Amino acid sequence: RTTMAFTAQKCGICFQPPSIVLIYKDHGQDKTRRRVMPVRNFSKFSDCSMAAEQLKNNPRHKVYLEGVSLRQLQKLYSLLRGHLGGESLAESLEKFQQEDTIDLEEDMNKLDDKELAKRKSIMDELFEKNRKRKDDPDFVYDIEVEFPQDEQLESCGWDMESDEEI
């Protein structure tokens, strides 16, 4: 099994000249390096998702960007698009934060495939961020929870119907 030769440590954006900057660890030489990937043919009207996918799948940069999520690259491109559109960094970050937040009251059955995929990717990233792994210091294998029995349990209408059918 091959191990990754590079581990991404930080990924950011440079506005002048427009470029994605990656700080990564080169395990072959045990050094920390910086890779600057220029952003070409990108305007305030460009699609950030498509640009992020093209960069992530670019043969020249693919090995270096394995540890960088597509979501993070989309965020960097949206910051660049905001900058090109005349927004301040704070405005661009706030706008992205609003798009990046999931409304719990939203009916996701009414979304188109692209928007639904976006929401799922946000949820996947949040899950991975909050996930507890075996090697985490606060990992507990078998958690037992006692639920209070003091309150009156509510019955559901569908519970009653299924009992009668059996």
C-alpha cells in the first residue's frame, strides 16, 4: 500500500495575482513547502463549484490537493469571486457563511439536484468535523444513556394503527 507523499497543512487564497496557495508537508524530503497555483480565466461571473473541481482534478495539482476538501476550494473561489465583484473580505465571508449554513426548517424535497448535493456536502463535512474516532483522546467505546421515565410517554397515531393490524 502506498502512503501519501504530500500532506496538505494550510490552503488559502492570494488576491494579487489571483492564486490558490497551498502549504504542504513533503514526506519524501521531510520539508514543508508552498505551492502557488495561479487562477486563470476566472471572473466575478464564474462558477465556483466548477472551478474548484477543475483545480482538484488538474493533473499538475491533483496529488497535492488530495487532503483539501472540494468544499474548501469552493470557499476560496467564492472569496475570490467576491473580491473581483468589489466585496470586502468580511462581506464575502459572511455571504459564504450564509450559503454554508443549513436551515433546519427547509424542505429539502423541493430542492433541485445541484442544491441538494450542495446541502449534502455541507452535512458530510460537518459530520466529519464532529465525528469521534477510536484514536481521539475523548473517544468512549460503549456509551450507555439512561432516559428519564418520569414524564408521561406520548403515543403516536401510527403506533396505535399498527397494533390493531397485528
